[in-house]
Amino acid sequence: MSEPKLHHYVPRFYLTYFLDASQKLWVYDKQTDRVFATGPTRIAAETQFYQLPASIVGTLDPLSIEKALSDLESRASAIIRRLVTDVSKAAPTGKIFLSEEDRVTLSEFLAAQHFRTLELRDLILYLLKDGGLIDNNADLEQQMAFQFMVLSQSGLLEEFAESIYRSIWLFAKNVSAVPLITSDHPVCIKTGNNRMWIKGVEPLRDGNYLVFPMTPHLVLYCKEAVYWAKVKGYDLSVSPVALEPDMVHHENCGQAFMASRFLISSTSDFGEVRDFIPSIGAGTYATNASSEEVHAVERVAQFLKGRNKKT
């Protein structure tokens, strides 16, 4: 049997949670300002995206990364399916059972999802070039080889997964008529003061927390445990606070911030996030920002400027 050539950097099983009644996904393309409908097999994927470069394959299977991700997805999909069902039935503050093994698996899945996308591939290459660790003129195979070496030897992926595992997990229900959306980079990170979304490769720390929309009606928060110690008692619980429309819009803007290109929804209405997108990297909402926050905005703007030149 031939190996699959189209590699999804957002799993198809996950995208099915955002299908509309006719089993289609609605997609907004940030680059072309176009809305269209498609199926989960045709979005957030590229040909041979995970195939290892010939220069570093050696005796390795060139599709070893794709196969490892497929195995992780298989294990995570069953856990997520059960969680979606259990949370939907639970009352506010109700506890959700998750074994230690399942928590480890989901931590690894979320970390892998953060690092496996086109957005993080571009970001890592930008950081390597910005630090003078890779030549700006390196060809695609050289860039892929550098990225593979960073992820396989730096410990970044393992540190991120560990920080997720040790965080406080809260499941929040969306009770509004406005659906949560997802994107081609569905794992978002926000600062503990709720002021900024973050593009980065560091583990959760200093109050930063992870936001992962599980369905249009459910979102998972993983909050760094020291800063958020006051909510430790709610670990693996349904949040006592349900999402209202303005809160949903806030989370959807995180998806707009992190997406490389595609925002994905169960409806065709992307009006509010379309209005938000021009502010990304512009500091529009950075009133009274600290010097660190200003620097972060500037770095995002520089990263996006380089991407726009490439496209």
C-alpha cells in the first residue's frame, strides 16, 4: 500500500468537530480575504510536509515523523472524544476524570500540535535566521534539516509538553450563539494578565496559559500552576464561568493571531475576526504596554513582514 503524500499539520479527526450540518468546514483565507467551504481532508495540509530531508535521513524511515504523529493522533482522538462527551454532560465545577496516562498523552498531543504546524516551522526558521544560526540563503532542504535538528535535540517539545502536563486544566463551555473557531494553528498561548497572545517556542511559565478550542462549544485552558495557584482546586473541572459572546470573540481573535493562513469554523461568518486581523503586529491594543510587550509586538511585526515578502 502506498504511503500518504498529503500530510495534515492539523489532524482530520480534530477538524471534524467543526463541521456544519452538511458536513463541511467553513474557511477564511487571511491571504486572499476569501471565505469558502471544504472538507477536513483538504485543509491544513501540504504534500510531504513531514518527510525528512535526504541529507539527514541515513538509515531512518523518511516518514518516521508522519507515522509517529499518526500514532499519537490515534491515541489522543479517543481521549478527546470521551472528554467532549463527559464535559457536555457535566455541570459547572463538575470534575472530569482523566487518567495520568491520558493526561500525558494529551500533553504530548497539544505540544506536538503547537510545534508541527506551518506557523511554527516558519517561526523557528525566522528565529534561527534572526540569531545568525542559519544562512538567509539556505535552500528549503537545509532549512528543514535545521528545524528537524532543533526539535529533535533542543528539548523544546519535551519542555512544552511537561509544562502543559503540570498546568491547571479547565474546560469552559460556550453557551452563546457565537461558535468558537479554530485554525491551521489551533494551540494558542496567552499571557497571564490576558493582555497579549504569544508567538513563541517556550514552555508555559510566568502565568502564560494555553487555549485550545475542542469544539465550537468547548475550549480547554491549561494554566501555568504557580501564577494560577488560586484556581488549583478546579483542575480537571468544568469552569464555573461559561463563555458569553464577547469572550468567544476574544478566543477567536487568538486563532486569528496564530493562524498562518486559514481560520476554520462551523459557520461562514468571520466578520469580527476579519476586523481584528489588521491589528496583528501593529500594537493597536497595546495601551500602557510594558517594554517587553512592546518588544514582542515589534518581533511579531518583523516576522509577519518577512512572511509577506515570501508570499
